[in-house]
Amino acid sequence: MTSPINAAAGAPPLPAAIQLPRLAAILVTGADARGYLQGQLTADLDKLSPDRVQLACCNSPQGRVQAVLWMLDRRDGIALVLPAALLDGTVLRLRKYVLRAKAKIEPAGHLQLASLSRSALPADVTLPEAWSHCERGDVSYFTLPGVSDVMALGPLSASVDVAHEREWHLSQLRAGLPQVYPETHEAFVAQMLNIDLLGGISFDKGCYTGQEIIARAHFRGTVKRRMFLFHSTGPAPAPGTRVLAGEQHAGDVVDAAATDDGCDILAVISLAQLDSPLHVDGQTALLSRKSMPYAAT
């Protein structure tokens, strides 16, 4: 069952678009916006262009991931897309080091996230490949690798469809796209979430918060845990739930979504225990590993 919701007065009508209320956006503006984010995020902001989406993460000084972000270079500023549950905390975190920089970091409450099929795109929107971005009016249209639906960010008039939103979440998992949530805030180093494999880390751009730990893991080859996709016949566990090999702690759930016969799970697993029989803590069903669009080993 779908029902239309007007996100803003005068919002562009996208009748085939489905709201994604689990996501939100931050808008970073000002003369120093790009330079400031360069010192805070893992990606190289010098390479962010209006026609591309850029994955990045924000980290603690100890190199632990605080938020996974999709960045868009829009006319009104740099938009950072992330889970709505992390919005306020990430705004406060990014403001922490602004000091005299001419950068303003605000929740973009006037912008909503939605998904729609390619067939429903406006005729003048061209998105040739994954990680493409096209801005028309106040709306950004962008694509993510392995996800067939197109994302839209803007003052949208879209519909609510809970079943469709669940399918979109499942497609994100199956594409091997990581997220962190309040339960997993600062639980992982970036490489554990495969952010390096997805092009979200620059190892030659210079310093940023958490850079020393992340670079050390890369150059010393000490990444001992990676994120993999699994299927279980049990219910979807919460992020942060432990994954066990027998009685031993083998990893942790990153994200999970229900399927018709159980659930699909993204989990960070110790490479030394990857081939062991694994199960979610509190469940007996064994996990079966599934392929992702990219190799994690």
C-alpha cells in the first residue's frame, strides 16, 4: 500500500519515487567546506565532482568508523547521505574541529531521500554507470554499485511503501554496501567494512582524523577482518550482534534484512575463522556465505 506524502511545498512530483526515511542528509557549505572535509573524511575531496558520488567515512582519532557517507557535490553545497539515526551525532562530530574554518555544517531537513526505477527518471537525467550523479533543479539523482534503483535527494514529493523500502535495504546489503548505526558506532576500522575496496579511502591525500591507524593497516597488510555477505534461515539480527564459531567470537553483524526464507546479513568476520561453521549469537541456524559484486579476500 502506498500513500503520497508531500515533503515540501512546491516539491517536484515524483509519483514513482518511494521515500527512504531511514536515510538523511547533512549539507556542508562555505568557502572552506571542501578543504575542511578533506581533513575529516577518508576520501580525497579534490576528486569529488558534480557528476560522481563518492563514498567516504568519518572516524575517531583511533581510526574507528563513526559514519559511512555518500557524498554529492551539489550547487547548494556538499551533501553527505547517511542513516537518519546518526544525523545529529555526525553533525556535532563534524562541527568539532571547524574552529576558524569558513564551513557551515547543518542537517539538511529540507532534503529527503527516495528511490525510483530508471524508467521513472526525468527524460533529461543521464546516469551512465554506478557512482554517477546528475542534478536537475534542486534534486540530485545518483546510482550506487549493485543497486538497480536510482536514488534521489531533494525537496521531494514521494510515496511511502514499507515493502519497497525493505527491498531497497535488501538490495543495498546484497551489493555489499556497508553502513554503521548507533549500535556499531566506532566498532569497526574502515577496511573491516571494505570501504577501501569500494574506493572510499585515499592513501595518498595526506592527513585526516584517524588516518594513522587506517594507513598502518593498509601499508602493513594487517587487515585481519573483512565484511562478507551471508544468508540465514533465522530472523534478522540487530547490528552489532555477535557472530560465533562454536563458542568463539568470530565477528559482528554490520547490517541485516529479512527475506522470504530468513534473512541476509552483512557481517565483519575474522579471516582466520571465515571457513568455520558460523552462527548468530542466540540462534542455531548456520550462516551460508553468498557472493558480493566485489571480492573481499
